[in-house]
Amino acid sequence: MMLAAKPVNTVNAVRQGGSRMATMERWTQVFTSDKAWTIQIENEQQWDAIEQRLGGFPAKRRYRPVEDREEGGVLIWEREWENRELMDAAYERLMSSAEVKALGEETRARLQTAGLDKLVADGTREYFLVLD
């Protein structure tokens, strides 16, 4: 039996000085279809390139469940940040960049061409304090 890690309550972590502690960020995305999976995997290369150009982003580790029962597939990725402040600053730069806006427009066009309304059917973003 595998136990799931409990996500960080970020309010309590900050109160306890946790904002300066290493933080592991994990995204889990359930895709709407195999077409959506393909679009996102191709987009991941572009996300990586944008993050690298902007700087300040730790490398991602990506996972796909071996016994995936979801139609479009599940992508899990995570990365470890030195602290929450660095993560927040990096995402602020990322989301305000023209490259991300262009990637969003390109993705919407690809979705329309593929006959899809959206890529992700369900998703979560979790934060964990790194204990060791």
C-alpha cells in the first residue's frame, strides 16, 4: 500500500518560517484525449525553452503512470524550488512574458484544428515542504 504525501498548507508553512524552506511543486494533469496529450507533450518542449530563456526555473521531472486508466493520459511533473519566494517571482516573470501569451494562442489554434475544447479535463497543483 502506497501512502500519498500530504500537501503543504502554505499559510501555516509561512507562519512557521516555511516560506524560506525548499518547496517541491507537483502538477498532475488528466488530459481530455490522446490528441490533447500529444499537443501538451509537444508544448512541454516550448515551455522548457521559455523557462530556460527567462532563467530561475529548476528542471522538471515528468512522469506518466504505468497503469494509466484515463483516456487521454495523465502527466505528472514536479520540480524543487529553493524557496517559495523564488518560485513566485519566476512564475510572475513567466506568465507576463510575450512568449507565454504566444504559446497560449498557438495552443488554442491547435485545439481548434484538432476539434478539442480544452487540453486538460482535470488537474491539481500541490506544494510540499522538502524534509530531506
